[in-house]
Amino acid sequence: MTLASERPFAMSLSSTTIEEPPSAHRVPIVGGPPPGAATLEAKGACAWFGERLVLEGVDLVMPAGQVTALIGPSGCGKSTFLRLLNRMHELIPGAALDGEILLDGEDIYATGTRAQQVRMRIGMVFQKPNPFPAMSIRENVLAGLKLARLKCDAKDDLVEQSLIRAGLWKEVRDRLDSPGGALSGGQQQRLCIARSLAVQPNVLLMDEPCSALDPTSTRRVEETIDELRGEVTVVIVTHNMQQANRVSDICAFFLAAENQPGVVVEQGPTAKMFSTPEDPRTLDYVQGRFG
Amino acid sequence: MPDTAVADPPAPGESRSTGPTRRVVTEVPSVVDRRFNAITLGSGIAVLVLLVLVGIFLLIQSSEALSESGILRFLTRTEWRTDVQPPRIGVMGLLAGTVLVALVGIVVAVPLSIFTALAITEYSTARRRRWLIGVVDLLAAVPSLLFGLWGFLYLSDKIIPISTWLTQNLGFIPIFSTQENASLTGSIFIAGIVVGLMVLPIITSVTREVFSQTPPGEKEAALALGGTRWGMIRSVVLPYGRGGIIGGSMLGLGRALGETIAVALLLPQVPQRIGDSIHILQNGGATVSGFIANRAGADSFTVSGLMAAGLVLFIITLATNMVASVVVARSRSGVGVEL
């Protein structure tokens, strides 16, 4: 497969005193999501903004514990699809949808299912790093607990574990009480990842998480994604073909013809999508001939 | 090109030997720009001059009363008696009433304003938002005389049950206590509530402005973590808008301190006595502006004393407003907010 199997940077713990890998024991959270990664499946997903259909009939399985990359040119509905997956789409005035999004077989849009519950299980990292600037690093990591009203008796452990998983612990361990807004852009983005991981979600959605970052920070985030493999299902939107190739197991190619809603042209294992795709448009796109 | 002064560029051959030539490009503004500049600068200065002139006028007019009673004594005395010789006048009684009315007003108006602003920015569709903003702006356009009359003729009677409840149940708190058989009409409490409703629009519009500038990314982050809308407001919108809330409240306080008509109608305008405890729920009290409005047209010494009281109010409201704009401008949210 990809770099995943080599795990080149999995040793970020080398300078800490902990012997076991950070994921060896989960810090218990009362009322949080059930343990483990979950499979996410879209069935006939459609999305509208007002009267305009922007996404049509997306069927896509995002297997538990794997990394799924959503690729395609701008305006083809990848981000809209991503926001459908944790009910952020409905926050936009005039937004509507059709189809089902199944989280381990249960429709997240079923009547009686609360958006808050869904979002707690399906975390999200945004394009622009958005830590809470008035909060310290520690408070940022714990913000999800407060917002989702979860209880945790070992908050220090949770902060440490989340920051280790996000690959930020070594850089901030001595200044957990300094403001989160004072970090560099790449550190802020990893803080946002740590903040999402602290709720211990089953799925983590990432909307172009590296597009505002420099190459070094990008590499750190990619290492983090790599380390999350197996523990959390990751769905990542990216414009960077190399990144999709490096980090993902499965790849879905979105495309929208002019004045037409976005559709999934092709999907499959990343290696196949990048070497021998079935649709000529996919080949053109992954080889950088348009987009 | 007479408008542009440019030094001659060095000839290609000699530039190497003399080094680079420093050249400053200056442009003389066009006539249109110069005129416009003069007009805007002039208006700005005119406002400042006006402010200074008002201050000087008050200072000159009040000099008789101030020199007669002495500045310190005028500031600290609560009595206001011009029927004795020498007259014993002081501003402290009026000032106490002014501050109490304004504080009651702020306590009433700030929570209402914050919730109104949140209703507008966070809990409304675009249509309801426009409608609510319009209603609040309309409230700001109601003449203060009408507020005063409405408070005097209608609201006063409706508040008395609240006053009664407060004094019966919370009377052990000195400020809520009342003397026996005291009338509950014409109290600082009632005047404060009316003033609070009058300053509500200004506080609402400042807080609304800062709330609406909350970075959408932070709001989405809070919601994406599984927060409720209220949780998002508490952890993102309110902390972000804190400077605006404080600044807006102080701006409202500045207005409340100067409110005249409503308090002139509602309060008996008897200077507050500081010695015994203050009873905000019962008839009594005066504010600087209300007192001045009631006594204008008296003999020259009294007018001079009123001017002195006005000067004190002028300084206090000026200071309050200045602190308010500094607080707002310094806060993260207030950077782009006009006061």
C-alpha cells in the first residue's frame, strides 16, 4: 500500500517517559462515543443550497479504521459531501439533502437523532486552523468535553494522550497554560486535531487540513493521520494529489460538469485509482492534466 | 509635471562612482483632495472646539457657586439649600441619585440587551433578524419625553408590585429596605427601570455588532465538537464579545447618567441623603440632570450652582464614554466597531 505500512514517524514518543504507545489504553470518558473506529456509508447522498442541486447520488463506503480521500477539482461538492457526513451541512441557511448517511449502519439523519450526538462521534478538522484563542492549550483540548457535556476524571491524561496522538505534545508540554492562539499555524492545526481527538470520536473528517500549512507542518499532520489509522476512521478532502496518494487507503474522485451537480466518477483503492483507474477522467485528474 | 518633484536620475556612467542616489518622491495633493481634506479636518476640529467651549462655559458660569462654597465642599455636600445665608449647596446628593438610577438602569438593560442581541445574531432567520433590528432601532427613535410620560402614567403602577415584593422578601438587604409607611411611587428603582429601557437600544446595537463579528470558524469548531447552540454561544460568542458587552454597557451608562426628562418626571428631585441608608424602592431621590431641569430659571446664584452640578456630570459622562471606547477598541472583537 502506501507509506502507511512503514510508519516512519510513529516514534514521536521517544523522548517522553511513557513506555507504551499512547493508544494502548483509552482515557475513560463518561457519556462519550462508543470505543473504536466506525464505518461510514453514504447511500444516494444529495445536497442542495437553496434550489440548486450541488451533489447528486453519492454512494460511498468509508471503512472503519481506514483513510478515505475525497479528491476532485474545486466546486465539485467534496466539502459539501464532507459536511453532510457530520450534519454541518444543515447549519447553512437554505441547505437541504436527500439520501442516507449510515454510521455503523444507523442513519445519522434519522428522526430523533440529535446533531450534537452525531458530531460528537464524527469529529471535524477545518481548512483554516480554528483554535479558541481565548483558551489555553489545555482548555482547547478539553473544550469538546465541556461543549458535549462529557465527564472525565483523568483530564491531565486525556490532554496528554490527545496531544501525543496529534503529534503536538513534545512542542507544548511545558506551556499547556499559554493561549492556543499563540501557536504557529501548523501547531494550531494539530491543536485542533487534538481537540477533536479528545472527545474520542469514531470518525474524523478533515477538510483540506493542510492547505493553509507549510510543507513541514503538512508532513507532521500526515504523520498524525497515519498514526490514527486503525483507531479512527479518517475522511480527508484534499486538493493535493500526492497527499491523497500518500495518506489514503481508499480514494473517491468527485467531478461536476458545468452547471451540473457533483457526482462520484470513480472510487476504489488508492493504489489502483492512481495507477490504473477505469475512467479516463480520473487518470487525467490524478496525473495533473486538469483541475 | 509641477505636481511631482523628482530628482534627476544619475547618468549611467557616474552612478557606480558616487553610489546610489537617494530619491524621495513627494506628490502635492490635487485641489479636490486638498479641499476635501480641509473640510473633513475642519469638521473634526469643530466638534472638539464645541466640546471645549461647553466645558469653558460651564466652568465660567459655575465659578460663582464654586468659589462661594469651595470646590471640595461643593463636591462632598449632599444638602442643597439656597434659603439660608450663606447658602449650603453641594452636588453629592444629586450625584448619588444619578449613579443609583443609572446603575438600576444598567442592571435591567444589560441582560435584556445581551439576550436581544443573541436573539438577533444567533437565533434568527435572515428575515426575523432584519425585523428585530428594525424594532430595536425604532425603540431608539422614541423621544425620551414619551418614555418619561409612559413611565410616569403607566409603567410606574405596574412596577410597584415588584417593589413591594422586593422590599418584603429582600428587605434585609439595606438597599431594598423601606421606611415605614413610605410611598413606593416616584422611586429611584422605577426611574432606573425606565432609564434602562431607554438605553437598551444602544447597548443592544453595540453588542449585536460585536456578536455578529464572531469568527465563523470558531463557531463551527464549537458545533463540530458536539456543542449545543447555547454551548457554542457560551464558549465562543460571549468570550469573543466580552469587550463589546463591557464597552456597550458603559456607553449605556454614559447615556443613563445624563437622562433628564424621565427622571425629572418620575423623581421628586429631593437630593439623596447619604448619611442614613439609601432606599431605592421608596419615593425620593434626585439626579443632576433632573434637578437642573426642575430648577432652571431660578436666581443667578442657584443657576450658577446648577451649572456647577452640570459641570460635574459633564466630566463624569465624558470620562465614562472615553473609558467605554477604549475598552471596546482594545478588545479583540471591538477592532472594527464604530461607537
